[in-house]
Amino acid sequence: PLTPHGFIQAASLADRFSAVKISKVYTSPLERAISTALPLAEKCSAEISFDTLLLEKDVCISHKGFSFSPETESQCKERARKFIESILDNHCNGAIAVVAHGEILQYLIRESLGIADCSGRF
């Protein structure tokens, strides 16, 4: 879950983007991402969509809930590519926001910019 400071940051993020016409907020279904995405979606009157493609690296969903499952770099990169393709195919109007986790965000940014090498961090 978010820390008290994390909740302050989430509210600040929502305030900062309140003037942007965000039509949809895509978020990981993990609690800390949802806690960050909800204030933004509410402030912008945006629809919220939970997407398992945005889960943190090495996390999967099973019949028992969330669990650890080792994931290769290429598997994580493929998830990022699938998410981006889904957005391009299904969301053609308005701005969107994506709330996810550090490592998958790295892959999303690199895939969006066409940067093939995913070694190292920004």
C-alpha cells in the first residue's frame, strides 16, 4: 500500500493534471497503483481501466490471487508491446494516463520510443 506521503503525492498528481482532458486512466490492478490512479481518475472525471499487462515485473495472477512468477526481460518487453498495441487499437480519442510500476514503466517508455535495448535504467 501507499505510505501517508504516497497518498499526498497521489493527490498532488491529480491536482497537477486536473486541467488535462484525460479520458481514461489505465492502471495496474495492484493496490498501490490503484491508490495512485483513483484520485487522478476522480479529479479528471476519467474512466478507470485495470489492466494486468501493467503488473509489476515477476507478478502474475493465479486462482489464488497475485503471486511471484519469474519473468524474463523479453516477456516483460512483450507485455509492454501488447499494452501499447492495445492502446493504439482501442483508444483513438483524448489523452490517457498510465499508472504502473517502475520496471514495466521502463519497458513501456522504451517500447513507445522504439528503443530496443532495455538494459539499464533511465
